[in-house]
Amino acid sequence: MSLPIYIIGHKNPDSDSICSALALAELKQKQGIHAVAGRLGRVNPETTFILNKLQLESPEYISTAKLMLSEIEIDEARVVDQNMIIRKSWEYSQEMNVKTVYINDEKENYIGLATVWEMARIQMQDLHATAALLRHATIQNLADSVRGEILYEGNIDRTGYVRIADKKMMDRDLAGAIMVLGDSEDAMFKSIAKGCAVIVIAENYVPDELIMSIAKDKGVTMITTPYNIMKIIQNIYRAIPIRAIMTNKKDVVSFNRNEYLEDVEREMLKTRHSSYPVTNQDKLVGSVSRYHLLKSEKKKFILVDHNEKKQSISDIEQGEIVEIVDHHRIGDIETSTPISFRNMIVGSTCTIVALMYKEANIKMSEKAAQLLLYGMISDTLNYNSPTCTQIDKMVASQICEEFNLNTDEMASEMFSQTATIKGKEFKDILYNDIKEYMLAGEHIAVSQVFTYDLNDVNEIEKDFVAYMEQENKKYKYNFLLMVFTNIEGKGSKFLYVGDLSSKMETAIKRFTDRGYVSRKKQIVPCIASELE
């Protein structure tokens, strides 16, 4: 099983993050690379609008970089029915070249397993134990074990003991025994007289009518087989049904397909089995061994629109980062090998992805073109943000010209339908796009949301500040800042709480007067400067 390379944006994904991931996935696929777009959180209303507009599915949700059993190649579980005799189970295991067979009941539910060692052990264990197991075999089981033909099926209870004709035969207790005989009808008569339950006759010999009549009268089962006596003795014990020697599932470590590999490995270290069942609601879905874990590869990721560990997928160290495409500051992501790291001073990751198409000389689809424009419009406030560069505008202009698109019309439709805080839960506003920083030793969090009408903030200001106070008791930020920004880049309104509120009051007033709209280029740098 070959896993794709997952292209993922940051947690609490915005439109630039989702759009760049989808467009870059298309580019990689056109380059022959098995890549798919992923996401680390819920898609916001703006991005939902874009996806619906373009009739695209939301990227696959990925919660962790850890591998699950469902994501690695495992073996097919080789299954036998609980009533299959040991002989056939053994032959099946040899045919399939496996050391373990799994056992199902009549409803095809997994009930246990048996190893080839357990099957072979039957003929080496205590005779009494083997006899007790052989009592589980049916007459048909006995016939199958020696490839024999049932001449007559009797009704005498069997003890499970196997006997042959010898000088002391008449001195032995043969009641309920399985007799293995040659063509001696005298031995057959004596065995029937002594109360045996079954006579297995070697080399296809069929007794005369008198013996058969006596056997029927006494209820003795008669089986003939092409095998000689020695081979009959060798195989008769393999008539035991596999369920009689299996290890019950409650005594076996089993795994679910959705378990993480690290948990599976931890459990495997406690035991020494060669393979383990993988089940789903009592149904076998595979067989896994240490070999599968050792040969498994880490999940591979391309990060877009971020390069900081805290913004990325959980347990990122368990995965492998193969590429980064970003337009933010250099963060703390570490890799074990050199990778392609594309970091540019532009207003949108989508701008970089568009340039990558051009550099690769690959024509993007119209949907990819629209995705990239929507991502750029969103991240640059329709090219009005101070983060917007001439490169963003140039790239957008080229795409519009090639595909006959209009960014102003696209922006107007998107913003009018999505940029509002009315009717939204406070938690969705505060945590929709929040980022944390350590500035001058202070723990800072800055959240930003875009809206058409900043006057809507006045209606919720008092209650929203109270909500921020309540939330900050849990997270204990030194300064928690909520930025409501006009979607067209015409200024912002700021609400804040925390120990540094008094110290930052003047600075925040200055932010308002100057019409700050960019968290990355204006707000956070000025907060850092104020705290120095």
C-alpha cells in the first residue's frame, strides 16, 4: 500500500491554506506525484463558499501524523472453518505458506487461531489427551483424514483411543475404540465382538457381506481407505476439528484497523507470536506481524501556509516533512534530511503555488486558477492589505487574463456572503483564526476575523470582552487581542484582555488610528516593539 503525500495547511485553516493545498495537489499530480490535499480543522464559511462555488469536495481531514494499521500493508488473514479437520487445515497452511490460520464460526465471526506448531503437536502429545480430542471428530472427519470411504456409519460412542490388531488384542478393552486393521476378517469379527466403535480398513479392502451384516447389527462404523496401516495411524489423529486445538480469541492479542502503530508495537513487545489478527466487529480484516511494522514508512507531508510546529499537525515528529511552501516568518519546524523550502515575501501562499505552475511549465486547470485567485483575494483583502506585493498583483493579473476572470467580481460575491460576525458563536469568532506568540518573554495571542461592517462589533463588545476574560482564565495569556478587520482593508476594531492590557492601551489606540489590518506585518511587530 502506497500512501499519498499529504499537502496540509495550518490548524484552523483559512482560505489561503485550503486553496493552496488543493491547487498544489493538482500540480503534484500532474507531475506524476501521488499527492492529496488535507486539512487540520473545520473549513470556515468563506472557504465553504469557495468550495461550493467551484463544486469541490473539502480536503480530507487528518488529525495526526501517526500511522494507523489501516494505512500500512498487512497480510490477508488465512481463514478456515471451525469444523475443518487438522489435516485439511495443515494442508491449507502449507498451500498458503503461513504459520497461522484463523478460525471462524458458522456466522463467519472470528473465534480463535491455530499455528502449524499446534497442529503438528497433536501426534507428539500424551495419548490420553489426544484421545479426548479425537472424540470431537465426526465419522466424516475420520474418513476425510485418511481419504477413506464410509461403508456404513454406526452409532456407538467413541472413546477416541486408536488400536491395532496384535497378540494381546483380545485382552484389551476395545469398547468404543477406533480399530485400524488390514484385510483380516477374523480381526474385524473379534473387534466387533469386543465392542469397538469404528473399524478403518487398509488398502481399499471391503469385507464380505457377513462381516458387514454383523457390523450393521452392532452399530459399528466401517471405513475403507487406500492407505496402509502405518499411514492410517499417522493421519487418523488429524481428524480432530481445528476448533478443538485452537487458541480462543480471548487469549490472543488482536488489533483494530484504526489502532496506531506505536500502540500495536507496544503490545507486540509483550508477546512472541509470529502474527496477530486484525479485526473489525468480530470480522477478520487481516493479519499483522512485526515485519509489517518494520517495513512501514512514515506519513509524508508538504506544509503550506505555515512552518511552525504548534500550527501544524499533531505529532508532526512522527511524520516526514518533504517540502514547505509558505509566506510567513521562518518557524521551528525541523527535518531529518534536506527538503525543498519555498518561502517568499508575498501576500498569499496561493501566489507561490501559481508561480510553481509557471516554473514547471504546467498549465493549471480553470478550477485551480479560481482556487488560487480566491486564496489570494482572501489573504490580501482583495489586494488592499499591506502584506500584498507587486508579485501578488502581477500573478493575479496573469491568471485573470489567461482564464478571463475578474477578481473584483469574485471578491464582491465572496465577501458579501461570508464576511459577517452576525449570528456567530463567540467561540467561533475568537478561535476561528487565533495565533500564539512569545514576545519579550510574554505569552501573547492574537485572533483576527474579517467583516464588512465594523459597526456590528459595537453590538457585541461588552459581552465579547466578558467572554474573552472567561476564556483567558483557562489559557492565561498575558495579552489576548481580538482584531475585527474590515474585509476591504479599511481599518480594524480591537478588543483585548490580560495582565498587559493597561500597558498596551495606548498602542492599541494607535493601531486603530492608523487603520492597521495586517496581523503579520503591522499588529504583531508593533506589539513586540511595545514590549521591548
